[in-house]
Amino acid sequence: MHMESSLFVTTLFAHALKISIILAVAYAAQFFIRKFIEQVVRRSIRRRRFKSDKDEMQREDTVVSILNTGLYGAIFVSVVLMIMQEFSINIGPLIAGAGVAGVALGFGAQYMVKDFLAGLFIIAENQYRVGDVLQVNQGPFAVSGTVELISLRQTVLRDLQGRVHHISNGNIQVATNLTMDYSNVELDVCVGYESDLKHVEKVINRVGMAIFEYVEWKGIALEPPHMLRVDEFTDSGITIKIICKTAPIRQWEVKGEILKQLKIAFDKEKIVLAHS
């Protein structure tokens, strides 16, 4: 009895040791392969194909994220199979059964195939990258946020409230990239009917030029914010449209600065704001 107990402990220890080695090797493999993938991707993607260093970095991060997802899946499956073999579980019938089950589930996997194909086109066409601000779909099913992860199966967004949205790539009908290459500020300001529009335009453009020339906004505001047109007559006043091209993802900062400086200038010039 003592010998059987000792043999059991020895066998258990041997299994535990081998499993620990398998896990350690798997961890080391994924660490070094991940580093290798990152280096290869960052050296392979050519800077001249992109308009800025930021565009290049986003593309590299996206490709690295996708390859790492495949790497983790392959290592996980390999570890599970090696552990099963360690406990003398015959994986042959399991693999054969998986093949039969795969055929049986083939019809049910159509949506997954659709997700993978959509993911391939998203990546190949560079529709959006990790770090872009994206709006997915329209109407009541629309969600927006910063792209945190892209895989062949899904896109993960985080919105301003910190909520994380997981969207299957096959369910993305419209993907609106708000930060590809550059962004735009589109701002409506409503002034009273008694306002002199030529004077209003002069003040708006002067404020815009001051923002554009200010060193803090250099490379962020890519052009002077300026009055585009008189956009609408409302019951309370005249709506004026102001636009400005900005660096990607910086449009909200520029918009806030325009509003702040316009309020200061309008108060000084006695220009009355109306409700739009």
C-alpha cells in the first residue's frame, strides 16, 4: 500500500513537472514569437506608403494585434493537446470527432465565416486601424468609440463612457472612420438678425487665424478655422457654419478652443448669440 501510494505521488509529480515545462515553454514561445512578429511587421511596413508616422504606427499595431491573436490561439490548442497526451488521452479519435463535428456544425458556422471574410477585407483595405475613432452602422444600432482591437472575427471599440463594444465584423454594414488621415471641425454658430454679417465674418476669421498661428495649436489645427457660409435662417437668428481641418482625433480639442475664443471675441465686439 505504501509502495502504491509512493508510486502514485511519483507519477503525479512527474506529470506535474512535465505540464509545468509545457506551460513554461509555451509562455516563453509566445513571448519570443510575439517580439519576433512585432519586429518583422515594423520593419516590413514601409513608411513611404503612409502620410504620417502616426498612420504607419496604427497600421503596424493593427497587423501585430491580428497576428498575435492567431498566435495565442495556435499555442493554446497545442498546449491542450500536449497536456492530453501527457495523461495518455488518445487524441486521434478526438481529432476525427472534431472533423465530423465540424461538418455537422458547418451550416451553423456560416456567420463565423462571414465574420472572418469581412475581417480580411477590413485589414486588406486598411479601412480603419487600432487607435482610430470609429462609428459602426447607423440609426439605433450605431455605436462609436476608439478602436482597441481588430481581429479576423470582431472589432472592439471603447466609447467616451468607458464602455467596451464587441462587434462581429460580419455585422458591420457601415464603418465611418472619423480620424483617417485628418479630421474636420464643423461648427454652427447662431447670431441675432441685427448682426452685421460682414463684421461677424471678419471677427470669426480673425479668431481662426489667431488660433492657427498660436504655437500651441501648430500641427493640430491644419488650417485657420473660418466662416464657410451663412447656413440657415431660424426663428431666433442666422446660423453660420464654421469649418477647420485638424490632425486626426484632435477635432474636439480645436472645436472647444474655437468656441471659447469666439465667445470672448463676440462679447468684446458686442455680437449677440441667438438660440439655433
